[in-house]
Amino acid sequence: MGKNVVAQTPVMKQFLEVKSQYEDTLVLFRMGDFYETFLEDAEITAKVLGIVLTKRANGKASNVALAGFPYHALDNYLPKLVKAGYRVAICEQVEDPKLAKGIVKREVIEVVTPGTLTSDQALSDKSNRYIGSVSFEKNFAGFAFLDPSTGEFHMGECPADQLKDYLLKFSPSEMILGEGVVYSTTEWYREFRPFITQIEDWVFDYDSSYRTLTQHFNLKSLKGFGCDELKLGVKTGGALMHHIKTNLSSTLDHVSKIFPVLNEGFMGLDGFTMRNLEVFQSLSTQGTHGTLVDCIDQTQTSGGGRLLRRWLHYPLTDLKRINARLDVVNAFSNNTRIMKSIRESLGKTADVERILGKVNQGKASPRDVIGIALTLQKIPEWQKELNTAGDQNLSSLAKSFIDTNLIVEKILSTINEDTPVQVKMGNVVCAGVDSDLDELRTLLHSGKEWIDNFQSSLREELDIPKLKVGFNRVFGYYIEVTKVHQDKVPETFIRKQTLVNSERFITEELKEYEEKVLNAEEKILTIESNIFSELCQFLLSSIADIHTNAKAINRMDLLAGFAAT
């Protein structure tokens, strides 16, 4: 597209440079408070979103097509573009326009595809949204599935003719293949029709994939995950992780574990059986009403609902594990007061796994982070209730949680419990966390009192009863003195504005105060943003412990739900 257009303005030159790196992708180009698209991208965007297609000047000789929308509407419009079958590159301003010399620097910070779309509007609370990868070797297939919204990462291998059974279980929105793979005539593609992305074949090299995975988890081997022997699965999983990190410019710091997909101990159910049993979809209505999952899902949390769907895809055949689950369900049934109390409490928890996904992407709000703290804060309470039952099975369930009190204390001592949705709204960080922040807040809150005191002292000192200290957006702060009292004005006053009946002045003291006030809000936002960012990094460094408790919450919710069914 860019090859046919000669950039005659700095903005178009910058856009075409970005576009040349993402030729098969729609580029959302941040300009102030808007995301703009140009040329063919604009025509596609206007058609898909139903917004106005306009023109932008590109020098004296030509105009280019343009379509855009406000930056705060991104979560509404992005899913529509991706669901229409387009990859979308988000090109952000990466420096402060006030400090920029010349045109503002911009970079692509993320490439969104059907498999990596994680906006709240695109996700179903009780279902995962996977991006998958597959590679083939003789008659076998290696596969990997990753949910960017929760960090769940599954890896395995199977005979090639059984691949479609695994695709049915994970239902990936997008599949990553080597560029040499011919997929259009395969049975699995014709049945599921996922969005396909093909990448260079060398990315599927076993050694480089193994290195990618061990470096990510900071381990010497993958034995601890039980997938060291899955050679085909490893090279597929490493290729998927490389693609997401490198080609899509995404981070995966919230992925803390690999779950190997193993058949031992599980019942193998093919697609035909799942459909005819109406486990997830009704044959008559094609909806969920009347299905098995609809009948038995009594979970209070989104994570519990996702776990139920995973258990239904992989029914146990191991009698010992089946009885272990039933023993907990029976224990809850025998202790209905505890079961009801815990289920009621679970209904007031946050989706910790999804929030960690947002934290990883830098999209979590202060309220999201408080949600993690308030959820983890309930664990000691639940453990106490479970232990009071005097039942070994419930006591074992209580022991499945680990101590995350330090994480809770860190969050609640850093940000206010009644924090706003966005950092820019202010009052996010607790008092006492940062002395400079406290001083700036005091300056803002006591501003009227300072002005009143300053005005009173000048009136008394200069014997001018009607001297006034005021503020307007054009001239800032000023001292207004009527012309009757002009002779009382000291030489230290600097004339600022002349009116018909009065003169306006400023002093060094008032000028200094003005600079403090005008910069206070901007400095407060900077300090609060930095503190919140540091808190999010702390959460990512503690992600393994948080994930452990999130999994335990999901399991407790599901088993208590079975008891309530």
C-alpha cells in the first residue's frame, strides 16, 4: 500500500515507515486523543466499523483517505476489526508531545489477532480463549494452546488423525503453522476454520524452542512440568511463545507453568461423542440451554466455570482421583452451613487469573489490583471455616492454599481500597507512601486556605481593604489593586495587566506558588503512575504464588458447586 504513495508530510512519512513493517495488518496510528487509519486501512476500518471516511492533506499535491475514532473507544472497536478477520497493530505515541522535538515518536506496542484478543467485550467469563500452534512429523502432530487472558499454557502431541479431537477441546480462535504446511484441504481445518497465521519454518526448530521455553521459565530443563519428553510438543510450544513475544510484540510474564496434555488417567472423547452427548451445545437449538454444562454449572466464579469445562473435556478414569473429588463434595454436603458461607463469599471475588493477564499487558486498572487483594484476603477466612468442620477432606482443601498475606498487605498499603477506575483520576495511592506526593496533595487541597491567608496578610500589611488575590486561565494568579490605592503598591510588585479601574500585579512569592499549583496535578499523576507501575511489577514477580491460590479457589468453587447441585 505504501509503495504507491509518496509521503509529503512528516506524519505520513512516519506512518508509511510503520506500515512497511506491518503490510498485512491494519495500523491504528495514535494521534493525540484519536486512533487514525490511513489509505486502504482507512477504507477497511470505515466499512467494518461503520464510521465516516474522510481525507487528510498529504502536502499540496494530494489527499489520503482517513478514518479514526477516540482512543478511549478502543475496547469497543478493536474486537469488531479482529472478528472481521484482520490483524491490528496498535501504534502508540511513546514520548511526551510536550517534550518532543519535531514529530512525536511512535512505535507499535502490540499486534492483536483473533487468538490474542483479550478485551473484556471479547471474552466470555467462563470460557477460555486460546491461540494454538501445531507442527507435524510423519504421522504425528505436536500442539500447544495458550490463553493470553489467563496465562494457561497447554502442550502435547498425538497421532495426526486425532488432532481435531484436541482442537474441539481447546477451540482455538487462531492457529499458528509453519509456512510450509498445506492446511486448506485437511480435515481439521475444514471442520473448525480457525484464523490461520503462517510463520517461518525455522521457528519450529526443537533446540531453539526448548531454549525459548527454559529461558522464559528461568529453568535448566522442563522436567518439572512433566513435558521434557514431548519433543514435538516442545518445539510447537516454543514456536508459539516465540511468535507471540516477537511477532506480536506481547509479553508473557504471567505464564508461570506448562500443563502437559496427557491421556493417561483420562477418558478419550472424540468430537462425535461430545456433540451427541450434548455436553456443551444442544443439537436442537445449537445453544447451551439444556446441555450438561448448563445443568450442572453452579460455580460462583469465572475461574470455577472455566475449570468445569476443562474437567468435562477430560473426564477422569483414575478411580483414586475420582474418589478424592467425591470425598470433598461429600464433605461439603455434610457441612451445608460452611458450604453456603463459602459459596456466598466466592460470589464477591474477582477473576484473579484474568486480572493477572491485564497486569501483564499493562492494562490493569487500580480497581482490578484491589480486586486481587480483596480476593486473596478472604483465604485465611476460608481456611478457618474449612478447618472448623473437623473433616480431613476439607482440611486438605484448606492446605491447598498458600500464604499470600504479604501480597495483600503490599497492595492495600499502597493503593486506596476505594480507588478510582483509572490512575489519571487521582487519589489512587495511599497517604504516607510517598512524601512528595503527600506534599503536592496538601498543596492542592489547602490552596484556597493559602490564598485567603496571603490575601489577608497583604491587606493588613499594605492597608488596602479591598485588595483581591484571584486567578483566571489566561493570566494565572494575580493581585488586583484599585487605582485609588496605587500609591501603596510596593516596588516588589510586578505589573501584569491594566484594567479600567484597577491594576493587576504578581509577586515572586505568588509566582512561585502558582508554578507549584499548576505543576502539582501533573506531578501527582506522574508519581501515582510510577508507584502503580511498580506495584504491578511486584505482582508479576509474585505471580506463581498468586496463580497457585487462584487455581485452589477455582477447585474449591467447583467442588462446592457440585455439592450444591
